[in-house]
Amino acid sequence: MSLQILIVEDDVVNRCFLTELLGGQGHQCHPIGSVNEARRLLAEGRFDLCLADVQLPDGRGDSLRDCVGPQRLLLMSGDPPPVGATDWLQKPIDLAQLARWLPLPGSLVSGNGRGVKPDGQAILLDDAAAARALGAGLPSLPGLRRLLASELERELPRLAEALTAGQTAPLAAGLHRLQAACALCGASDLQRRGGELLGALQNPDLRHVLWCRYAEAAQQLVPALRA
């Protein structure tokens, strides 16, 4: 089941990450960055769900309850949820959290095979995907890709240590940051693998297998990012 989801988040990295994460599951996402724009869109169109950051430049996300009703608004924050809150997503957000509210398919891989060529050869860098994420920011793409290469080289050993120690929270936080960077750089294949890994963090055996695949793909990607 595909949902129409309004994403209200002023942080462009988080906004791109959520759009790519949910879009990869077949949902139609509409990312924006302000309460006022959200009110306008909610008045004009019908959305199945609204994800809103608690603190926004022009107001609070929870003020949108009067537009969508409590059953269709999920709030996002880096802070722990208030006592008794049931509509709260604590950042970093992953599919495991969202699965409580969204009808996600059993497979964490996009059903349209996005990011994989018909012959099965992975597309390491997708300029079209980067263009959609960056909009008019394409001149900065080479620099962003070099930054992602450095970030991968720095973060992979740390994430491997967290995995070995069974520390899923820092592993999820690190993957969340890398997923957002992958979205901006058009690293569709690594982003897909990261989504699979995030969805399997509570399964020790599966997360180890998926981590090995993710780390191998990341190491192969680094030279392409620097090219």
C-alpha cells in the first residue's frame, strides 16, 4: 500500500534521507521545511500521514495536529519521547521505528529495483538521483562526493567496532548520517544496502551478513567518489 506522506523537516539532510528512505518503500513523499507551508499543503491536498520535526523555524510541528488529527501526525525529535507519547519518533530514524505505523513491504529493497541495472550490475553513482536530491546544488556534487569518500573511510572502522560490540544505537546513528550523504551524492546502491542493514539491526545474524555486504560495497565506492 502506497501512502501520500508529507515530510516537514527544516534540516535538508534529514529531509533527503526520509524522502529517499520512504520513497524506496513505494510511498509518495512531499518534503518541505516549514509549518506555514505544511498548513497550506494540508489545506489543499489529502495526505495519509504527516511526519513533522518538533522544532521548526516558524513554529512547532505539534501545532499541525489541528490540520491532520492525532492519528495521522508523527513528531520527530532528537530528544526522548515525553512520558506516554505514542506519536514520537526519536532521531536517528530508521525503518524499524517507522514499521510501527507504516505498511512497509516485507523486503527492504525497493520493488522497482532502483539502483540496480537490469543485468544485476550495481550503479555505484547515479547523477540523476543526486540531481533530484540536490536540486540546483549540482555544482557542489564533486566536492560532496569527495567528502563522502573521506567520511566512509573514517566511519567504517568505527561502525565495525560498534557491530562487534553489539552496540546498535551508535551503529544506527552512523548509518543514518551516511544514508543522508549517500542520498545527496547519488550513491544509490550503497544507500539501498544501508537501508537493508538499518532494517535488520535487531537481528544479530542477519545484520552481520548485511554489514559485510555494506562494507564491501562502501570500499568499492570510495575510488569512484574520488574520481
